[in-house]
Amino acid sequence: MSLHTLSLKRLAAGLRAREFSSVELTRLLLARIEAHQPQLNALISQTGPSAMQAAAAADGLLARGGGGPLTGIPLVHKDIFCTEGVRTTCASRMLDNFVAPYDATVVAKLKAEGMVMLGKTNMDEFAMGSSNETSFYGPVRNPWNLKRVPGGSSGGSAAAVAARLAPFASATDTGGSIRQPAALCGVTGFKPTYGRVSRYGMIAFASSLDQGGTLTVSAEDAALVLRAMAGFDPRDSTSVEQPVPDYVAGLDQPLSGMKIGLVREFFEKGLDPDNERCVRAALRVYEKLGAKLLEVSLPNLALSVPAYYVVAPAECSSNLARFDGVRFGHRAKDPKDLMDLYKRSRGEGFGAEVKRRIMTGTYVLSAGYYDAFYIKAQKVRRLIANEFEQAFTQVDVLMGPTTPTAAFELGSKTADPITMYLNDIYTIGANLAGLPAMSIPCGFSQDLPLGLQLIGRHFAEGRLLSAAHAYQRETDWHTRVPPGYE
Amino acid sequence: MNNETWETVIGLEIHAQLATKSKIFSASATTYGAPPNAQANLVDLGYPGVLPVLNQAAVTMAVKFGLAVSAQVTPLSVFARKNYFYPDLPKGYQISQYELPIVARGHMDIVLEDGTTKRVGITRAHLEEDAGKSLHEGLGASSGIDLNRAGTPLIEIVSEPDMRSAREAVAYMKKIHTLVRYLEICDGNMQEGSFRCDANVSVRRRGTEKLGTRAEIKNLNSFRFVEKAIHFEVARQIDIIESGGKVLQETRLYDPDKGETRSMRSKEEANDYRYFPDPDLLPVAVDAAFIASVRATLPELPDEKAARYASAFGLSAYDAAVLTASRELGDYFEAVVREFREDPKLAANWVMGELSAALNREGIEIGASKLGPARLAGLLRRITDGTISGKIAKEAFEAMWASGEDADAVIASKGLTQISDPAAIERAIDEVMARSPGQLADYRAGKDKLFGYFVGQVMKATGGKANPAQLNELLKKKLAG
């Protein structure tokens, strides 16, 4: 039995039935990490010894008839979530030496469920990037093709799940950072409604857009983990005080009568024909399942990328001001004076893309530019949110491609930030509007996976998960394992 | 400084530390004087990943203040980030309020010494967090940072440029000081920095409308410094203009040792704070029901109390303002009046006079007075019932202050009872007249001024105890022959 290819749901059942132990499962996955890490570079930190202890503890709990549905299931956390006693780098030289003295709420919740942390995943530095090439620890490679990027910023998390190194990886999505790598690595990526999952302990990139979520093989697995991750957190004022429905129990909602909106603008110029073919094929599956397709339009969606690249850098320029070499993180050697300490600590600690965004953000917030950039971008954001709201008066779920193309080659876009930024053209809208959205595998283009994006109403996580689950019962794209990782 | 040619224009930004138990965005305590960084948690330290959570008590206090200055309470106020780098500012930004402060457009009336009232506009009052502080002493070439104060809640109360002299500025600041303590939203401790202000000062030629270029004097933490700093600054600015120069817009610091202000940074060097709404915090929603619930907790405010003193006790506006300058002083005064209803004006004079002098002399607050209100009332009653004269009462007061005994005990033990027996007074008059034949002759020859001499002599002979009214009457009769 090759445990690593089993779904999280099946693993949970196996652990409860004592078919295998968490220690066995953990040992197996740690060995896989060790074997594949040199090629993939999916992890920044590995926590084998503490994982074995946690697995043994989970087994003890299960043997006594205790534990919950996630007890003993291994996971990896994106290295943006603070983990007490284990360093949290955000893939930056700035935090290369940073060990948080506390657990992020997401980490604490899943730890309390008895999940076993195997390590922390590589990512774009401070989650700024779409290819995982901005990491201080080097790029992650796509398990489907080692010359290709895994997407970003949650590239390590997506690659780890695709390579079956862990059944679940936590991730964050500010402009597509869960969905885009999910699409490029052929896994299921879920970004909840803004405020559904606590941001406490998740190192901030752009506070009004950041949202924690899941990378798993299937929607069903995502539902299992999301149920445990979501919920109001008194330590995060932007988390929403609304009960968390049982996403697992709601998975089998019928599709008949569901109205699917096809966003016209998603299918205009820039979309690769293979992507369009796969997405249209997926939509036919939905039609067969009883859903109705309607075309809708989001005319201002084209403005989402520029609006995003004002708002996100503005917030990042302020959020990253705390990295000043004074209290934690990288500190320049032998500073001459305070200004020298600031300039060199930050100059040495941050990479090029992070600096670019800090400078952009500082510029758009400056006196004389604030109204022309920041305020205008917020207005565009409101317009886009209104257009989504309008669309949701006609349809239940919006669908389209997650990305314009399949995974591109490492290094092919690093010289041109604008081309790189346009990779998120389909995903950014959901962040600007705070909507739940996901990407599920829907086919291949030249042996590289492609993703179908689903966007729902605020707090309609259950609707999205059940729609994705229905598709995944009809198709097997999500169960495909990259060659060499079976 | 009032000058024939120049008019001074002053606006104040007062920072009052709110008396909450914990910080504005974290659960750390706000107690003063803890060892450095003992009251700084991960939120105060600005650790990666942490988030601010607004302390409800700070909002309640700010609303309380807004209601007390007849201001508008903003239904949806917004926290903003003020971005700048400084070691005592852990996040690299201060969470404050910018475009939408919680309190807007109020006012405060001040009573000037000549009894006139002046209204000072309050532009806004906003909530914000305090920064930490840098320590430079005893650390060699390094500096230390103490973040205990970082995150302490403040309200910054911004006035209109309505004040025209240092004296008005001090009166306004004192009035706000009084108010925040009445409301129990700030302990008012200026030494510890709980109450401090920045003064915006400019001068213009009398009769002109346009405001002169202002200098902002930072961090004034005593009423005396406010007055001195403004005086210095006004003279400096007038001097510059009169000698053909231009006042620069800049931030200045007051040096209490030298009694002067000096430049800290010019407008060109000023930070661009890049304010924007803090995405970690939701707008603060304050609805009518909440405002009503806060309004219900308001105590009688200084102005209301002063008006009551004026109408119920017949006090002047100035006296009423003095007695209501602190809640404790007013409480004391009213306790005296409760025991001694006969003459509230007399009670007011004694509280503002002898009692305040004694408190000042010993440097203690009214709560620590060695003479309780009932005791003072007992003393006043002995004045109005003629047992002792007002003058003797001052002696009795000192004895009561020293011994803690009541008025009657002091009067008895020191034999201070007033002599109101006409025969006894006449006897004393006769003795004085007998030994002052020269003065008597002069008086009778028309030197009326010598009347005072005879009063003094008789008082001396009776140990000051002769009933003054009786003495006057009898002496006049006797001297007339």
C-alpha cells in the first residue's frame, strides 16, 4: 500500500481503523521529503524529530479512542505562519534567523487537532511573487517538470502536495498565491472569504487582501482541513464572527439548478487555447451534472491588476517597516549610526522584488500621490467588488481559468515584472472583493496541469467545495500524480 | 504677550493619556514605572504576524470626552497608520486617527481673570497609541529602548487657533486638565507625561486676517513651561519680523533650563507620514445607544457646577471657576456649605484663601488636607456667631491645622473668644486713652487718622479679641469725649 497517494480523508479513516499508524505515515513522508527535497526545494525547514514525537502522541491518542478526524495527519506549513520554536523565515534573508515565540492561530488550531508538522514550505519572499523565484532559499521546482516554476507565492506548498510529500499544506493567497500554484502544480487550492481564517501569526504582506487557505489533492480533503482552520479569532479584528458550517457534511449538495457564470473577460485575449479548451470541457461536465451556464461580464476586471499593484504594495510598504534591524531579524554588522543600521539592515535583508514593492507602495502613499494612486485604486476596488456583487445576483458561482497559461519556465519572466504580474489577472479580482475562490485541476497542456477557477459569494465556501467535489467525482485530473512521485 | 502692534495666535494639541488598565491595542498593563520592557508584549514589540485589537475602554473614554466638550461623536471613525522610522516606534508606524477622528467640532469656555468668558474651539480629538522611549543614560555608546509606554492610549485634543495670549493658553489647558480628571479618563499627572501639549504659536500684525507662519513647540509638560515657552517664542518671532526676517515653519523644543525654544526640524526635514487607513482594524462604529449609555455616566461637569455655584451660592464667575477647577476642591467646598449654610460666600473665601494657601505651602492635594470640611465649617460658624473675629479665626485655623482639634477646642484652649462685653471693652479704651494723652489731644484737634492708632492699641491690649464692631462704636463715642 502506497500511503502517500491516499487522500487525506482515506488516511484519516485508516488511522482511526489502526490500519497504519501516524508514526508509519510520518516516517514514510519524511523519507519522501528527504528523497525529493534536493530536486524540488519545496521546504525551507524540516522538523523530522518533532514530527515523530507528535506522530507518536497522535497514535497514543488514537489508541485510547481519542482524537479527531485530523489527528495523526501530517502537514506542512507555508513558512509565513509563525511556529513557536521553529524558525519562520518568510523566505527572506531578513528573517533567516527568526524564531517566533508563538504559534499562529492556524498553526495552533491544527496542532490542537493533533496534526503532525513535517516542515515549513518554500515560498516567494514575503509572499511577493508568482513563480517562487523570489525566495532567498532558491526557487521551488514544479514536480511535473523540474524546468518549470510551481507558481507562487505558495509554490513550496503546492509542489509538496503535488509530489505527495504531505496530504495537506497550508498556504496564503493575497492575489492568487494559493490558486495559481495549485493550477500550475495540478492540485486543489482553496482561498476562503476574507476574514474566514484568522490572520493572527500569518506574517502580513497586504493585510486587506491576505487570506490563509489550503492546498490539498481534492476538495473533499480541503473541506476536512478548512473546517478546523476557519473561525473567528478575537486576536484578529478582521476575522468574521460567523459560525463555521460543517463543510464536510455539505459536500454532497446537488448541482442541479446551480447557475454558473462564465466571466466573458476571462476568455478574451491572453488565454492559452489549451487552457480554454480544458476549461470549456470542465464546464460541459457541470452542464451534464445539471448546472446552467450563463455568461456574465465584469467590465472593470482589467483594472484589477493595476489596482492591486497599488493597494498591495502600499500596505506592504507599511507592514514591512517593522523589519528595521532593531528587535528581530537581520541586523547589519557594526552600524555607524541609526540611519546606517536601518539602511543596511533593510538593504541587505530584503530581496529585489520586495524592495520594488516597498518603493512602489511608499510612492503611492506619498503626499501629492495618495489621491491619484491609493484613493483611486480603492475606488476601482470598490467598483470591481460591486461588479462581482451584481454578477452574483444572477449566478451562484463564477467559473473560468485560474491562469492564462500552464507553468512557465524558470527564469523566463523574472526580467519583466509586468508580464509576471499579469499571471494573476484572473485571480486578483477575488482578493480585491474578498470573495472565496478555488482552483481545481481540469486537464493538461503538454503534460503540464491546468486549473479551473471557481469564485463564490462571500462565505459561500460550502457551495464552492460541493461544486468542486461534484466535478472531482466525475473526473480524475486531481488524482494524477506527477511521474516519478507515484 | 499683548502688544500694541502684534497679536499672538495660539492653538494647542493636548495629549492626554487615557486611564485604561491595558494598552489601546494589546493586553499589556499601562502602570507607570515598571522596569524597562516589563510591560511590552509581542503586539507592543511589533512582532511579525501580530495584530492590534482595539480596547473598548479607550473608545468609551474618548466618547465621554467628546460629549463633555459638546462635540460631535463620529459614527464611524477610522484608525490610520502614520508611517515613520524611529527606534521607539516598533512597527514603523503609529496607529492614530487621521481623516475621521472619533470626536470633532467641540468647544470649551474659559473664564479669564477679569471674569469674562472666552470660547475656544476644539477642532477634533482622536485616539492614538503612544510610542516607547529611548534611553541614553548609563548605556555607554549605545541607546536603550523602553517599550512600556508603547501602545498606551492617548487622546490628542486639537484646538482651533483661538487663544491670543500665553495666559489664555494656560487657562484653556488647565480647563482641559480639570475636565479629563472630572471625567476620570486621565490621571492628569504631568510629571509622568500623562498630560502634555504641543503649542502652535504665530504672531500677526493687529488688524490683519492672515495667520502668521507658526512654530510648533513640542512636548510641554507643565503649565509654567507652556506660559514661558509661548512668551519666549512670541518675543522671538516679533524680533525676527521687526528686524526684517521671516519666521520659518518648524518644530521647536523648549529648554526649561535656559528658558528658550530651539529648532528641532524645519518643514523641509519633516516626515511625509504617508497616512492611510489601517487595514488591520475595522472602522469604530459608535451608535446612538452607545452614546446615550456613555452620556448617562457623565458626572456634573465643571461648567455646570460653576453655574450652580453662581446661582445657588451667589459666587462670582471667577470664584465659581476656581472652586470647580478640580472635582475634589468642589466636593470639599460643598461639604463645608452643607455643614455651614449661613454664608456660602464666606465658605468660598476660606476654601480659596486660607485652606488653599495651607495646602500650597505643604504641597499637598485637597484629599490630604489636615482640616476636614466639617472642622472648617465649625470655625466659620464661630465667626458668624460672633465668638471670634475673622482675624482671630485665621489664628485659630493655623492652630487647628497644626493640632487637628476642632474650632471650639482651639478657641477654649487658646482663650480666643471674642470680647463682646461693652464694659470690658470700655475699660480697655479708658486705659489706652489714659496713657496716650498726646495722641488724644491731636485726635481731638482734628487728626482723624489717629483713630486707627487707638483701635490698634485696644486690640493689642485685648489680645486682638475685642469685637471689632463694638470696639469701633465705643471708641468713637469715647474719643469724641
